[in-house]
Amino acid sequence: MNVKNIKSGTSANGAFWFVAAAIAIVVLGANTPVPLFTVYQQAWHFSTGTLTVVYGIYTVGVIAAVFAIAPLSDVVGRKRVLVPAVATMIAGLLACMFAVDVPMLIAGRLLQGIAIGAGVTTAVAALGELHPQGRAHEQVALVATVATVVGLAGGPLVAGILAEYAPWPTIVPYLASLALTALALIGVLAAPETVAPKAGATFRLRGIGVPRAIRGPFLLATYVEMTAYAVAGTFAGLGASFTRDLLHVESHLAAGLLVALLFLASTAAQLALRALDLRRSMIAGLGTLAVGLVLLLVAIRIGSAPLFFLATVVLGAGHGLAYLGAQELTDRIAPSDARAKVFAAFQLGLYIGATAPALLVGYAAAVVGFRTATVDFIVVVLALALGGLAWIARRSVTPEPENMAASA
């Protein structure tokens, strides 16, 4: 049951923004290592396949937390999940900062995944409850998606700049993220609870679930977000390899900038076109992704770095609009008594979509070469984007009322 006495006043408004900032900061922390992967690779002499494992292992943590931890906040309260999740991100950053070998780096990434799976899912569920005007779906979805992509852009950008120009490239970026995450922890501790713990609630495995009544629109939302994050996740995981192996640029800043550029374009598109309804947002997003993928193919074919960066901007805009539409659709259909469970399922799709393609490209590169593996990936995702457009064209995207029964 939701706590009702926080819906008015500056406390609710401030708490809403505290939690939104926490989303951005926790995601930023998880993406701080991204432009540093090649530093570790050069120092410890591991393959591109191992690099993708280091990137992707954090999805194991995400999935574990999505199944075992995030849904608990529906019954034990949001803060009892969110506060430990932010603290776990601090532990993950410390493990990465003090890593001396691949296993220790993997351990840090695993902790970061647990923090993301539990923390972001819970925070997004809480945002709709903290909004001072009630369930303002469009505003909640916009803030949640912008906070996420700001973190996705900020992590690689800040870490890339610090790794390039500050001393101790595998220390200073983590110190910056640790300072921000400590502030996020303070903000979350200060926020009010939005869900009254249920009598007799215990920390037992509850799993994720999507009520039967919303499975149709939920599958569409998940398909769209997975397609968008197939692009974004591969850039995040292999951005340093893109700049080094496709553009022949050896620079931590360039690697961080490429990834940040995609997510900054994503944020800009969401803010500029936030008035689009969710159906038009998903259509525009998938269509723009298709255009960006074609531009990326041409850029690789002719070896043009400027066109590659232009394609990255277009892909970022497509990612932002597609994700915004999918997020709003999920927020509208999630029943009030199972929001964390539904958003956990949504987050599961996001991180599978973000990680599996990057892992496949990384391993395929060892067999067919990085350039060929990248081209094959682009063709597959282009087909997915066009398939999503056909899916939306065939059906009406009309969410059911938010308070529909949550029973499966």
C-alpha cells in the first residue's frame, strides 16, 4: 500500500528530484569503467573477448538483483531496497578502483550490476509515487529516461576526460564517481518512504512478473527498449574498440566522447520532442535508429570518422525517443500494487538488450574480425528496428488504466 502523506509540499518535490539524481549518479558510476577498459586491456594483456566479459558480467549482477531484490520494494518499502543498492554501488566502485587483476575487476562490475538492478528499478518505481502532481506519466517517464541517459553519458565522458588529462587514470575517475555516489546516498536517505511495508513482509525471493492483462503492450515496450539498447549497449561496451579499431584513434577521451555523444543526443531528443505521444515517440525512435544504422554502415564502408560521429548522434536521438516511448508505456500500464515487479521485468529486457549484442560482437570479432562483426550486428539491429515499426503499425498502442488488476 502506498504512503499518501508525501504527495504535497516541497518535501515531495525535493524527494522526487533527489531520487531522479540518484538514478543518474548510480548509472554514471556503473559506466565510469567504460573508457578505462582499454587501459586495463593494455596493462593486463587480455583479449577483446575477455573485455566484453568484463563489461557484460555486470549484467549477471543486474539480472540477479532484478529477480531477487528489486521486487521486494513492493512489500518492504522502497528505501529498504534503494539505500543498500546505492551503498553497493560504492562498494563496486571501490573494488574497481583497487583492482589489480581481471577477477577483481569482474567482482567490482558484479557489485555494480547488483546496485543497478536493485537501485534503478526501485527508484523508477518510486518516481511515480513521489511526483507532487500524482501519476503524471509523461513527466515521470521523461525524468526517468533523461536521468538514465545523463548517467550513461556522464560516466564515460567524465571518466574519459579524467583518464586522459588527470594523473592515475584508473584511480581519479573512481574518486569522482565515489564523491557523487556518496551525495546520492545522502539524498536517498533524506527522501520519504512511498510504500508502507506490508505486515509480515520478509526478504524472500519474489521474482518478477507481468500481469496477464498488460502483457501485450508490455511486450511491445520491451521489444522497443531492447532494440534501442542493443545499439546503446554495444557502443557503451565497445566504444573504445570502435575508436581504436574502426577509427584508428588512440585516445581515452575519444572513446569516452563517442559513448557520451550518443547519450547526450539521446537526452537532447527526449527534451526537444517530449510532447510526442508514446506511439509517435516509439515510431520516430525506431525510424531514426534505422537511418542512423544505415549511416553507420556507410561510414564504416568508406572509412569516414566524421560520418561515424554523425551516425552516432542520429543513433542517440533514435535511442532516446524509442526508450522514452517504451518507458512511458510501461509506466502507464504498471498496476500500483506491482510497479516494482513490472519495472524489474522491464529493466531485465533493457540489460539483456544492452549486453548480449556487445558480447556477441566481442566474441565474433575473434572469428571474423571486428569490422565484419560490427557490420553483421548493424544489419541485424536494422532488421529489428524495421520489424518494430511494422509491429506498431499493425496494432493500436492504447494502454489500459493504470490500476488494472495485478493478478496473473
